[in-house]
Amino acid sequence: MNGLGVVVIGRNEGERLRRCMNSVIGRGYTVVYVDSGSTDGSTDVARRLGAEVVELDMALPFTMARGRNVGFYKLLELEPEVRLVQFVDGDCELVDGWIERARAVFESRPDVTVVCGRRRERYPDQSIYNRLADFEWNSPIGESKYCGGDAMMRIDSFRQVGGYNPTLIAGEEPELCIRLRQNGGKILRIDAEMTLHDIAMTRFGQFWKRTERAGYAFAEGAAMHGAVPERHWVNHVRSIIYWGIALPVVILVLALPTRGASLLLGLAYPLQIFRVARRFHAGGMRWPDSWLYGGACMLGRIPNAVGAIRYWYSRLIGRRQALIEYKTNS
């Protein structure tokens, strides 16, 4: 109709999905919603609001990457002339004016393949975990290596690289961006509000699982694209190995022979928290937030390590890892 379509993916997002749909439907765009086995009536909500609904065959392994690919090709089936696609996660809602801002970039920058903007948490003060996510979304403006799950992309560029890698259970957007950049495209993050995200993370167990999933993604990403020139997530994996595996093992193994003196090595953790906090404070973050973020980064190295070990073990035995999920039903 107008050269742009929207693909939304989700599972059991409840009211979050309703808000998402209301932000994209009725604006002249074809909207495809891909559902991955919801039991909360999400598909009925999407249909009533006017989306084209695709229900994934759950006999096949589900990943968000697979869901986005399926939605993408359904969109092309419905609108063969579409030139741009806006991907949106079902726990997000598009901000008014974003589509127009992003499309203007594509019209003026033929070298740009992906445009993304600012994602914000809808309820950053609901929990410290929501607040941490809000910090995480605050990425630098300008040309970037990666985008997130919410982004607008050129259809032709997406097709040329084969879309998302459907086997990845996490880290699928950065991996796609690597291939898009290698194909000559640029990723651009503009200074514009893009989406409101509702991570709905209120428990430590959710934080642990999400951070574990990140560790899995870091290890797999480094294994796939860790060679020169990308060096994709190599430094992340090195940090995980040092802070999440090597140092804790050394402290524990030497605790008895050194009569507990090795425990003093644990002082390296608060020192590193201070270093991280100081760096983010220098970047404009308030001291309380800097300390919170620094502490979460260091605490997160343990579940990061668990996730990385899960990847290495799965690769060793040749078995596919199931999704590592942290979200709860609404």
C-alpha cells in the first residue's frame, strides 16, 4: 500500500500485546502478528484488532529469529511491493511519529540498511530490574554495529543476507547486523523515541535467567563471528571467563590451602564495581544509578558464565539448547 509493513512477534503478552497492536494497527500499514504458542488469547486479540495472524508450528524449535522470518515472508506474500519492514516485539509499543522519522532517514540515506531509535522502559521505577533494562537501552546515537529487536529495515537488504538466523535462541539481531554490514549496509541509531518496552521483570530469578541467556548469546556470537575483523563479543566472553569462572574457582580452590587468605581476592569485585560505576558516572549517569549498574554488571557475570557453559556444553555434545526464558504471563 505505502511501501512499509509491520511484523510483530509475541507469546502470552496479554495487555502488553494489546498496547502494541493499538500502536501499529489502523495507520495504513499491513501488520503481521506471529504467535508462538500463546495460551492467553493473544491470537484472538490480534485478529480482532486487525492484524494478519500467523501461528507457528510449535513442533519445530521456536526462536524469536524464526518468528520474525516467518512474519517477514508472510508480509511479502500479502504486500509484494513493500520496501521497508518495521519489526516490533509484542511487549513494546511504537511511539507516535517514529515511522515517519525512520522513513525519512531511508529516503535521504541510501547507504543505510537499518534504522533504530530510543527504546525506553514503560515502568522504569517498578523494580530495580526494570531500571537496569532502561539503562541498557540507552545506546549511543549515530552509526552503530547492532540494533535491537525493534528496528526498521530495508526489505531487499534483509532478503539478500537470508534474514535472521533461525537457530539462534538469543543475540539474533547483532548477528544479523554483522551480515548486513558485511553486505555493505549501515546501521543507524537516530535521536528519536522509537518504542516503549514493558520488560515486566520484578524478581531476581528473572534477572538471573535473562543474564544467563545473555551469556549463552555472548559465547555463541563469539564462536560464530569472533575472528578478525569482527571480534564479535570476544571481550565479553573473556570478561565472563575471568570474573564468572576463573577468579571464583581460584578463590575457592585456594581457600583451604591458604587458610582463607584467597578470599581477599574477592576484593577485586567491589573494586571493579567502582571502576564500572565511575565510567558510567563520567558518561552522565547519576552516582546511585552508576553503582546499581556496576553492581548488576559484576553480579551478572555468574549467570553469564552459566549461560556460556551451557552453550559450550551443548556444542560439545551436539545438542540444540532450548530457549532460556525469563518472562512471565501477564
